[in-house]
Amino acid sequence: MWAEVTSALRRASRAGRITAEDTAQAVLDLIRLPIIMLTDLSVHPRALDLASRLDLGNAYDMQYVAAADLQGALLMTLDRGLYQLASQVGVPTRLIA
């Protein structure tokens, strides 16, 4: 997750949507959030199951859906496609902005 978010912020900065200073601050703010990283390896078989149920070509996005599902957590995303997929399998999801 950390690499993905950092990369997305860099892309936004490079495209001129946010400043380099705001990018750096966003990364610092992110690492200060009380985020709990899931180390339960059962997320991977669950992601594979979800990807199969949805007939997806890969299980990458389903890792996030599976993690939320296994933890009974609300999945929050900016990705409309991920939001729709999670909703299809009954995982509580909120689309941000």
C-alpha cells in the first residue's frame, strides 16, 4: 500500500495536480495515520476466491477487498471500479470524492 500511494502522489505531482511540497507533506501525513497493516496470509486465498467469483483476470484489487472483508472493515477508495467490485461481493465500501 505504501508504495502504491507514494507512486500515485508522485504521478499527481508530476502532472502538476499538486505541488512537490504538498506531495512530500501528504506522504508524511500518511505514515502518521493509525493504519494497521494486515499480516494475515488468509487474505490471499480470499482474494483469489473473490477474483474468481467476479471472473477477473487478476486478483490484485481483490487483495484490498479481501482484507476489508476479513477484518470486517469499511473499504474506502477513490477507485470507482474497485468500489463497484467490492459492492458486488457485499463488502461495505465507501467511494471517496
